[in-house]
Amino acid sequence: MDSRQRHENVEVETRNVEERNDNSMVASTFIKYAAYLIIFFGLLYFLINYVFPMF
């Protein structure tokens, strides 16, 4: 009975975690990295088609 009383007096802390998802921030980040990829592949295309054939 003594252990049962101890368990009844225990307070349980609950935490509500809310994720903040700003869609405009996600979209702008996607656009930024998509631009990086386009520039990267454009540079690769230029190197392969114009610079490497010179060697």
C-alpha cells in the first residue's frame, strides 16, 4: 500500500511540441538550391562541350 501511495502522488509533465513550418521559407530554400543545381550542371555542360574538346 505504501508503494501505491507513492505512485499516486507522482506528477506527470507533458510537453506539447508544435512544429513551425513556414511554407514561404521552404519554397525559397528549394528555389535557392534548385538554382545552385542549375548553375552547377550548366558549368559542367560548358566544361564538357567547350573546354575538354580543346585538349
